[in-house]
Amino acid sequence: MGSMSASAIQSEMEKVEQAMVNIFGRKPAYVRPPYLETGGQFLSVMRQMNYTVINDDIDTGDWNNQSPASSESKFTSAGAAGQGHIPLMHETYQSTVTTLTNWLINWAKTNNLKIVTVGMRFFSFISFFLFIPVSLPLFSLCLFIGSCLRLTKDC
């Protein structure tokens, strides 16, 4: 991200927006930066385009072949206090789907946390939609139309 100009970032984001409008009939409200990189002009362009930038606070490491047990220890270490957590998890990894997700649901229940969408947490009026990863040849963004999961006590 750091090496892209503001106009290049905006141009690529406009392509993503148009794809989302063509598919869903509206632009996304949230953006998760590719590789969580927010350097260069990325944040200022996203603010100018009225996006809420979402980042994680717990990286499960599933993308790096970390075991579910290793990921579980990150949640345990982070604890259940504070404003909750936004984990980085990928539905494309079998161990995340079959092991970590079930553990996380039980951990959240045990700690009186609610699993909600980012839209519910920050802007409760936003509708539920699915997390949509969109990849364009030059620019890959994971876009949110109100559905990145967040663990929270206050909703």
C-alpha cells in the first residue's frame, strides 16, 4: 500500500465499489486493508471515500499454519475484558472452520461475550450482509458491508 499513489488507491477502490454495486446494489461501508497494511496514502484515501477501516486485534495465524491450540492461546491471553476483539480468521482453512470456530463460540459464551457483526457493534442500523472478499488484478481488499465478526460485551 505504501508505494501506491492516492489516485491509484482511489482508482482501484472505485473498481471494487462498482463490482459491489453490480453484485449487491450498494457500496461497502467497511474496508479491511490487504495484508492489514495501512501505510502511505491508504488511510487518508479511505477517509476521503467515507470508509471505516477495520483491522484485527487478534491474528489467529491460521494463514501461517499455526495450530488451533496456538490460536486459542492468543484469545485466552488477550482475555475477555475491554472493548472486545476483532479476530483475523480465514474460512478457507479447514482447521479454522472445524476446530477454532467451535472453540471460539464456546470461549465467547463462557466469557459472556456476544459474537456480533462489526456493523452491529459500531452502527447497529446497518443490515446483515456476508463478508465479501473481492480481488481485482492489481488490488485485493476484503470489504465489509456490515459483517466482520467482533466479540464484545457491550452491544
